[in-house]
Amino acid sequence: MRSHRYSVDPADLEEFLARRASLIGTVRETHPGLTAAVLVRLDDGTYTDTWHWSGEQELNAALAAIATFPEAPLAMALTSDATASNGLVVDQR
């Protein structure tokens, strides 16, 4: 999985959600290993955006191709204080 954390200005949220949806659609068309993308607004107003992949190879292939997704910089332009990390799910119930 890949987890992002960032802030979005409330005035930009609707546009951000549209751009994020477009990015997810494009990624799924070219990298069908994306099984889920979950956006959560936290109590402090920041967001976590967790993208689940069917495997590490699928995640790495999509990351290697990130420059080919014009929607990525368009969506991320509406965020601030962005961080990202990769991880492996060890338990899910």
C-alpha cells in the first residue's frame, strides 16, 4: 500500500476530489493492480489517502510510471504539506 498525508484548502476540496477521481481512473486503466483508494479526513483537518495494491510489483510499476499521469500534478497542486510512505499490510480484518 501507499499512504499519503496532506492538507487541502476547504475552498479547493471539491475540485481536488474531481481531480483525484480522474487520477484514480487513469491509474486503474493502465495499472489494474490498484484495488482501493481510501481518502479519510482526520480530526486535525488533514487527509490520509491510502492506495491499496494487489502486490508490491504493481505498486512499483505504477510509481515508476507516475510521470505519465498528467492528472497527478494537477491533483497534488491543490495539496500542501504532502508526505508519502509505502507499507505492507500484515493484518486486515
